[in-house]
Amino acid sequence: MSAAGAYTATVQAISNNPAYLNGPASDSSTPMTVLNKVAKPTWTTDTGIINWVDVDNETSYTVTLLKDGAPLETVTKTAGSISHPFGGTIALNGAGNYSVTVQAINSGTDYIDGLASDASEERTVVQLDLGADPWWGGITGHVIYWNNIDNETGYQVILKKDGNVVECQNIESTTAYWYDFDYRMNGVTGSFTVDVKALGNGTNYANSIPRTSAAHVH
């Protein structure tokens, strides 16, 4: 029953005793219909939204996100659904090749679940890389600088004093690639470091690994 369509079955009793003849085949069973296989799903351009074509007689869909060919997340969608956003899951799981399968499900007694669709085209997510650790500069020496790289949506900048987080700032990609922490550091004793992370869009580019500056000791 590997293709869509209506199936019936008959049962016949067979004898291995020469004193008995085989029985007649039974009447055909009530037809059971295998749901159509969902067509290969597609990604909405530059997003983490997967789309598919609705099939008849389903009561739900099982939608499976795969990373590098291995199942990562499975969600159930109601009848009539034709899309699901996986952008958040992709953003959390970082670089890799993502694809999706969709299976039509029927929870009644007259239909059998369809086969899972062929996997969608892979969406490749690349991890950003700052390429170098941030560095101190400026007149006060309290300005942190970092490399400007392509394809980021911004930067996360975290100031730490003696290993403890003092401040976290998200810097938009359209602004300068530096941040002045003089208002936090001026006249304050301690060892200061800054972690900088490039932020991706979660669907084509994953966040970079944070890079840490050298310690600035007062």
C-alpha cells in the first residue's frame, strides 16, 4: 500500500489436509484509501518558512525538520495547513543543511496515512565569523572595536568586569563597528573584557562564536 488509492482485501482459508478443500475467498473488505503523498515542500525565499500543497481528506500533517539529514524537530499541523515557520528552530541550531518532509495524516477509519513527501531542497545556514578578537582603542582606551563582516544583522557586545557581566548591547549593523564603554569604566578598578558576537538572520546565516578582547586592567 505504498501508493495513493483505495485498497480492499479478501481472506481465504487454505487446507493442508487432503480431506478438505480450500474454502472460498471472503467478500472484499470495506475499502481503505491511502492518502495522497504530499508534493515536495518548498522554502519561502530567504526565510525559515516551509510551504506545501494541501491534499484531500487529511486530518493533520506531520512536518519534520531535518538537519544534515537527521530529524531535528517534528510538529503537527491542523487540516488545511500549508506552511510552518522553522526560522526560530534553525536560528537556535546554527550552521548546517536543513530540509523538511511533510506527511498527510488521517485519524479516521476510512483512510490510511499517506507516505511522507520527498525532502525539500536543503537550506544551507552558514556560521558567521568575525575573523579576529575585538580590541581596545580610542582616546580613553575604553572604546572596543571589532571587524565589520558581511551578511550580519547586527552585533551583540557584552562588557564584563572581573568575569561578571556588566552590560549587554545589541548594535545595529548600520551603525559604527565600535562601542565606547568609558561611562562604565572611567575611574572604576578591575579587569574588563568584552565579548562580541555577529548576529545572523537565523535562516541563511547563524550567529558567530563570540570573540573576547584582551583584558583591560585598571
